[in-house]
Amino acid sequence: MKILIVIPALGTVYGGPSKSVVELAQTLGNLGIRIDLVTTNANGSTSLDVPLHSWLSEKDYRIQYFPYWGWSDYKISFSLTRWLFQHVADYDLVHTNAIFSYSILPAYWACQQHRVPYVVTPRGMLEPWALSYKAGKKRFYYALLEKPALNRASAIQMLASTEAERTKPLNLKTPLVVVPNGINRQDFETLPNPEFFYHKFPDTRNKTLIIFLGRVDPKKGLDLLATAFGKVHTQFPRTHLIVAGPDNIGFLSTAQSYFAEAGCLDAVTFTGMLTGSLKYAALAAASIYIAPSYSEGFSMSVLEGMASGLACVITTGCNFPEAATAQAAHVVEINSEEIAAALTQILKHPQQAKEIGNRARQFILEQYTWDRIASNLIEVYTAILKKEPIPALSKQSFSAHA
């Protein structure tokens, strides 16, 4: 089986989606699937310093980068467009990631021209909040370009059962299959010494750390977190918040103003994006993980926080009701009052919080590893290529159809 994965960009500034696509490609390749990945060299306001127009061999897959021209939120690459029309027929199936991106459109069209089946992963961009954000231009784009392409796909991969439910009002004709993101077990078997993080950010030493891992972006709910943390910090003055993530859109000053207005900016450290050992050291240093998002596809950082054994507070916008069912996280409504109440509960009852963290770690390492996720996705690919019904995998295997 030879699969082409297409994504608009893989720069580190794009956070979870980039990481999840790379790790999925590695795992699919390790399981014997021939994987090629094509993308642009976009990396926020800069470009990746990588060779262009040539295959680079990575562990278990190949990748090729193409130059792009940035216009508004779109990444336009004429050379990638030409390549897709010339080479899509070399593959058994194409798997696209993201919507509302010009880079993905020629993949749809090339597949349709050459009669190659394709699977689309919107990565949360069909969620109601996401569709309402900058709704004017999205409405036209979706009706004219995106919806027709989605309706001609072989399957649409949803990352969460709740994401699939919220997509139903769009009345898409294509089967929906729920296959979430995962983590590499080996990354969490032993976390590094937190001293590595304290040395880099000394103001966090000897504090009770609450960590937010994600882009500094309106949908991430930092306005809600500021209000909630302001209340919590008044009651627990040794708490300190880590906001760890890139500012891709110039939102940092607005986010900082939220915490200033809440009177707790001095107890917040904005680290920028953390990667590698420094990120894992930050997770080792933290006591609580927080994800106050309005909307997500399926957050990689939520999986990382839980796999690190932290007591986690996540909103319903994170699309992970299974965490609540497993009693492995506090899943709250999208408002500052419930976020503050959950944080307070954890801080007041540390032993209970430790038990929740232990359950979270076991839950993720047993059920949300990439090996398991990729195996489910291979079943979907196989069914499509054999022209068989997409399997209604068990809920435990994280797949369903609609």
C-alpha cells in the first residue's frame, strides 16, 4: 500500500497538527505502509531552511518540501500544484490534512482527475466555533470549494466522537470515521529532571506550576484562563502559570492583557514554544495541566499532559468526553467559573489529584498510542481500496461511522 500524505505546512510554529502528522507518518511507515509526505516550507512569518523539490528520507517515510507564496491565511504553492497533478496517480490513496487551505485544493482536484481515492482530516476546522471564526470568507470558500471536495472524498477522518457529532448538521454525504491522535509511549516512560526547566525559567522554581501547552490564539481560551487563574491565585498564592506555546498571529499582547486585567500577570510566565527535552521537563515540573479551549480537533497536548501523569482540567471544547468517563481528567464547560472550580478542587485535594493523574497516565498509555491509532487507520485505508464498507470499529478502538 502506497499512501501520499498532504499537509499545508509542517513548521514547528503550527504546534500539534505538525507533530501529529509526522508521528503518524512514522508509525504507518513502521507498520509496513509506504508513506510519502508533501508540504510547503512555511513556518509562520518565516520559511523552513530545508532542501526544496527533492525527497528527504526520514525514519520510515519520505518528505518533500515545496516553496510557497503566502497570501492572507493561505499558502499558495504552484510547484506543489504541478507536482500533485503529475504524481498523484503514483499512489493508492491520498490523505489530506487541514481544510480552508489552498495547498489542499489541488490534491482534491488531482485525485478526482486521476480517480485516486482520498481521505480528508479537517483537524477541527469543521467545528462550529472554527466555522464561525472569520466566518465571512469561510462561508464563500466552503460552499464553492471545500464542501464539493469533501462530498467526493472516500472518508472524512474525525479526531473525536464529539467532533463527528458537531459535523452532522453540515449534511455531508461522505462517511465519517473517528480515529484520534496518539502519542509515542517511549516519550513518557521516563520524564527528564525538572531542573532543566527551572534553570531556563528560574521564576518558576518552588512554585505549584499549572501548565498550558498550545498556541497563543483566540480559540485556546486564554481569556477564560486569565479570569479563572486570577481567582485561583488569590486563594493559592504559590501557584504559577506557564503559558507554553508559539504566537503565530501576533496575539501575545492581547493574551497578556487578559492576565493583567485579572491582576495575576506577575504569576504567569510566557515561555514561547517548548520542544524536545525542555517541554518534557516542563511537564515534569508541573502539577496541573490546563486546556481551556473553545474548540479543538483533538489536542496533542492534552494527551501529553495526561500521559505525564498530571491532574488535567480540559473543557468540553477539547472533544475528549472519554477522559471524563474514565475519571482521568476534570472535563468542564467552557467558562471561567467551572475552570476555576476544577483548579481549586485539585489544589485543595492533592492526593485525589495524584490518583486522577495516575489514572490519566494509564488510560493514555494503554489506549492512545500511535501504534494502536495507526492500525485502526490502516483498516480504513484497506476498506477503501478494497471498495468495502468502512469498518464500524468498536468504541474502544476509537472509530465510528455516521
